[in-house]
Amino acid sequence: MRDDRFEYFLNAVHYCIWLHEIWIGNFIHKLVFGSIRLFARYMCSRNCQERLYAYLAMREQQLYEFKYDKKKGLYIGWANHKFGYIYSCYPGFLSFVILGLMHSSYGKLSFVIAMLMIFIPIGIGYIPAYKAVFFNDRYLVYFKKFEKESKEWHRKWKRITWAFCIGAVIISMCGIAVMLEIIIGMENIHFPFLPH
């Protein structure tokens, strides 16, 4: 049962990120196409406007599947990458701590070793998320369930997704702070905006 809750949570977060990508894409689409229509209204002849509007309508139909396809579409691709980056911040905390410990124990590390210390924990930590969301396109089953949920459910999970994303940024910054504390000690760090 615990694995199901973890899987449900990650898929709900992924779904909300996907919805947010669609919202951003639609906003940009309206902004760009609206600007083109506005420009055409004042700068083009009536004949040119009609041809342009027909062309834009045709392009919108062609772009629909390219953008909205849940397996290969533009928005799902963006959502997949954003979800991966955000989720990776959580095991990234451990990566920074390990990097700090390795640096304090062995001195300055080579670039390759430092990158390995960062990416190995992130890669290992990402495996459960990959299995829960992307393995055999598992998210598609959840998307069908989530589309039937109420507006209240959507509002709740949007808030949870925002908290998950903000938490990822905070945990990354904490990981960097812990790494710096381990390596050089916070008493040796002087922030320009704090009094000395």
C-alpha cells in the first residue's frame, strides 16, 4: 500500500506539472497569435488578413497533436523534464552532502570525481520515480483517473505540487549550504547583505 501512495503522489505531481505546462503554452500561444492578428488587422489589407487567418487556423489544427499528445507531445516532454529536474533536487541534497564530506576528507577533488559524487546519488534516487511514473508509460493510466477528478481535487493537488516544487528548491539550497559548511565552515562565508 505504501508504494501505491508514493506512486499516486508522484503521478499527481507530474499531472499537475503537465497541466501547468499546457497553461503556459496556451498563454504564450494566445499572446503570439493575438499579436499576429492585431498586427494583421492594422497593417494588412482585407485579402491578406483572410489568407493569414486561414493559414493560422490550419497551423493551429496541425500543431494540436504536436503539442497535446500525451506520449510524444511538446507539453508532456516539458513536463517530463521539469518533473525530473524537480524530483532530482531531493536526492541532490544527499549528493551535496557527500561531495562536502569527500572534499573535507580527501581535499580538492577532480572535476570528474565531483560530478560522479553529484550524479550517482541523484541517479540512484531517481530510479523509484522513474518506475512509479515513466516505466511502461504508467503516468497515462493515472492521467485518465486524474482527468475525472473534481475541481477541488485539482486545486488541492496544484497546491501540493507548488509545495513540492518550492521544497525542491529549498532542499537544494540547504544541500549547498551544508556542503559549504562541511568544506569551509559558515563562519568563513561573508554575505554582502548581512552585517559583519
